Amino acid sequence: MYNGFLPVSRQDMIERGMKQLDFVYVIGDAYVDHPSFGHAIISRVLEAHGYRVGIISQPDWKDENSIAVLGRPRLAFLVSGGNMDSMVNHYFVSKKKRPTDAYTPGGVMGKRPDYATVVYGNLIRRKYKDIPVIIGGIEASLRRLAHYDYWSNSLKRSILLDSQADLISYGMGEKSIVEIADALNCGIDVKDLSFIPGTVYKTKDISAITGAEDETYNGVLLPSYEEMKETPLKYAESFGIQYQNTDPFTARILAEPYPNGVYVIQNPPQKPLSMEEMDDVYRLPYMRTYHPSYEAEGGVPAISEIKFSLISNRGCFGGCSFCALTFHQGRIVQVRSHESILGEAETMIKDPEFKGYIHDVGGPTANFRHPACDKQLKAGVCANRQCLYPSPCKNLNADHQDYLLLLKKLRALPGVKKVFIRSGIRFDYLLADENDAFFRELVEHHVSGQLKVAPEHISDAVLDKMGKPKKSVYEAFVKKYHKLNEQLGKKQFLVPYLMSSHPGSTLKEAVELAEYLRDLGYMPEQVQDFYPTPSTLSTVMYYTGIDPRNKKEVYVCRNPHEKAMQRALIQYRNPKNYELVYEALTKAGRDDLIGFDKKCLIRPKGGKTDGAVPSHKRSKNKTDLVGRKKKKTIRNIHKKKR
């Protein structure tokens, strides 16, 4: 096996003695050979199974010859839009263009097209009419069936159809891509690959899927694309069915009808990786950095976030409504062994740029190191029950001992000064553990001055739509966190992530959140507006106004001005937000919060201090200190004039 970067040019192929590649992998990101990048994992897995893989990174989508630089592959083209959905990568929630792209050399924006997977698939089809095209990655995975697209404000078809691809490998894909490769290598036509878990294909014959006597092949016929376009409730119903069929042990085959007798068929997900299989994936010979050809452009910014971080798990049973992990990685947590993670850490330590700090040890949720309960690896997850929402399941195994032991081992490695945890901590799961040993060690050893957590909101009505724990749970966590800091002699803070305009949030709930922040004496520097991304429960609520879980109507804030008011309320102390906050409070019927009382958020109009922060509530943050300095300067000027 060649120990270096995979071929990116004909010259690379010649040096390796390759006349033709088995697979050419077209990617929307820069080529970074690190296991935090999907293209690196899939290409290395294929290489480990004896296949020759080359990489075409960010081809010129206006030139079909850019797709031919490595020649025609023997088996298939693979396509991925990148580590992020290309539209999320390109646009803020306001739909304004982002100025930089962390996954592109030099951070340059515009090196990939909008809807990259679709564009690349069509580019290949123009050049090679008959070659198999397999699409994968986060963009294809979350757009595998009909989906609401926020940027065009429309219900789009399955990406399989729009990209002219033959097959989608959805989810993480290590098992399905090998099955696809082996089948193609055996001479099976790509159009006959209808049997592989973790794939989506198209057909005009569904007789073997719906109505078959053998229940193994008894699938579910979803509402048609035309029905869903016509009636949003049908889309909510379809998504509800999909949401109940994301588990590899219990999921049924799903068939989505399209015009002209075409059906898009989703097979159940691939089975979760065992610990040994996870270790095998992460011990492959990654170069752990970006391709050297990018050095002149300043490298790839995204590497800085992950170069000295360790992935310890995948999958998440948290079940947040606004998160697509259920659809991409699934709810069953899969983990690497301590030996595998420690081995990677020892490799990191040898890097000349390593300064003694491991930036993160985690995954989608850092403190998940095993499945939620013992039955999940045999019977799968519950279709109609979440593990943590609305309260922890009685069968939940809330135990941090394995994660705690892993962190202790990492801290003990020679050359390691500090091990941080920057992945999300699920605080309700933390509290569900009766043993607070991990919580104590988290505070003592793994916080860098401030711990970032995600209550997202404090209104129970909104939290219910988010699939998050109640406000009282967060408050219990905050109380215990401060108590542990006090006991350990630490002065560390909490930074709560908050979201505005999530479905279910009216101005009433936004004001409720503002009052909570007032009582807390805290104003967030940043606020995240709800971003409707493909294949989340929250996005379906946003588009349809219906909660797919119970078919009930949900209030949705779509008006940009109201969204601005909800966001401004969270940052009501900022004088720039005064007019928006004033309007919001008036519309919400909360004029009682406009005045000079200590409970008021802002002062009335017409006074000398419109929008100013009441003196008794000023926090000693940087913003307030700057404001005080300006006022002091003004007073000094007046004194000199007198």
C-alpha cells in the first residue's frame, strides 16, 4: 500500500504505476487526508480493500474537461459536495453570502458551486454518459428523498434524480461503499444494485418492495412528490414515517413515487460499526493534513479546528429536533477503543506543531460513550420514544466511567499539558448519572475558563418543539456547575448557546428569554437564528407549520422583521437594537418592560438615555466598560468647557 496522498494528477498515477483508477472521487472541499473529512475515510477504506482511488478536488464546474483530469475510472465516479451542505457552507441564515470558506485553500469563497453534488453529477454525465455515478456525503445523505430547500423556498426532488446519479450511499457509508465496490467489481450492473443497506436507488418496478408476501421485503409507500408539493401536510406525514425508519435493525424499505412511474427507493441504513470496525477505520494511513499543493495558498483553514482533536464516538441519541444526526449517523452510539484513541494521540504528540493541548475528545455529543441502553445493539432504538426527551428513559444507561477513564489516560500521556472538551456536553444526560465523578473532573481538568453548553432556549413551550430538556433541568445543571467550581476553587463561566425564531417561538417566548437573561445579568455576544437545513424535524415544522411527531400546528416565525425582533430581544442591552426591542415589547403587549423599574429591559423613548443599559444592571463585560470609558471622556470634556 502506497503511504502518501492519493493521486490528484496523471503524474501521481504514473509515479504509482497506475494506468487507470478504479474510482475517481470528486469532492467540493479541498483534499484533506484526515479522518474528520468524509472523503478521506471513504477513499482510504476503498484503498484498504484493494481499490485504486484518485481525488479531483473542487473542479471547475463550468468546464466538463475538469472532470477528466484523471481519466475514466474503471468502476465509477464518487461524488461528495463536502463536509457541509454546500448551501450552508455558502450562505448565512439571512441568505447573504458568507465571505470565506474554511474548507477551501486560503479560505477563498466560491470554489464550489451552489448545490455542488447536483452540479458535479451533471458535469460527469455530460462528459461520460454511461459511467456509474455514486453520490454520498452530508449533502446527498440529507437530501436523499424529497426535502424542503430553504434557499429556494421550495420542495425539491430527491437529489438522486436532480444529480442524474445511479445510487446514493447515505450515512457514514464505510460498509455500503465496500459492498457497492465489490458488486461493481464482480460485473453487476449498477442498475441492479438494489439490495445494499445504506443506499438509495431509482426504479419503475416496486413489486418486490410493496405488497410482497415475505415481510423481509415489505416496504412502505410514501406520499408522492406531487402530493407533497400540493399539500404540506403530506410532506409532514412522509417525514414522520422516515423519522421512524432511521434505525438499521427496524427500518423498512421506503418507496417515494415520482411522475412517469419512477420510484426512489431507500433501503434501511447500514448496521452500526463495532468497536473493532471503528478502530480499523481510524487506523488507516491518513496523512492527517491537507495536500501539500495548497501550501502556497496558505493551507486549508478547517484543519486548525481538528488537527489536534480526537474523535471518540459517532451517532447521537440526543434527538434534538433541529439536528440532522438522526438521519445521517443514526441514534446508536458507536465508539473507538481506548487503545485506538491513545494511539492517535501519541501520533499527534509527535507533530512539531503540537503544543501540549488536545483540543477535543468527543463527537456529536462528547459524553456519549456507549449506546443509550443494552437492547439497542440487538433490537435497535425505539421508533416512538426518545432516550432523553421529554425526560430520560427508565432504561437509559447514564454512566460516564468509560469516558472518564479515557480522559485520565490521555492526561497522563507524556507531552500532554491539557485535554479540553469542546464537543457538546448533553447536560441532562450528565445529571442523569448519579455518580458525579465525571462532572467534577470535567470542571477540574477539561474546561478552558468557560464551558459552552446549549440550552438553546428557556421557554418550555419552545424547548418542547426543540426536543430539549425543560428549563428546570438546565437550571439544576447551572447550579451544580457553579457549586463544583466553588468547591474546586475555580472561577470558570458558562456560555449558553441560544437560538432565536425556532418554530414554536412567538414574541411572547422571545420576551421570556430576554427576561431570563436580564435576571442572569448576561448578554450573549452572538445569537443563532434558527437555520432550516435539510432533513430535520424543525425544518419540516418551519415549512409546513406542523409537528410531524403529532400532526399538531406549530407557530412559525418566517417574517424577516419579526426574526430580527426576536434576535434583538436576546441582545436587548445593545443600543443598536433599541428600536427593534421597543417595537417587539409593544407588539407583545409588554409595555411594562419599558421604563425605569429594575425589571425593565429598556427605557422609554424621548429620554436622554434611550436604549441605555440601566446602571444597576450593567455587567462588567468589555462592551459595558467601553461604554463607561466613552461617558467618562464626555464628562471630562464638559468639565474643561466649564
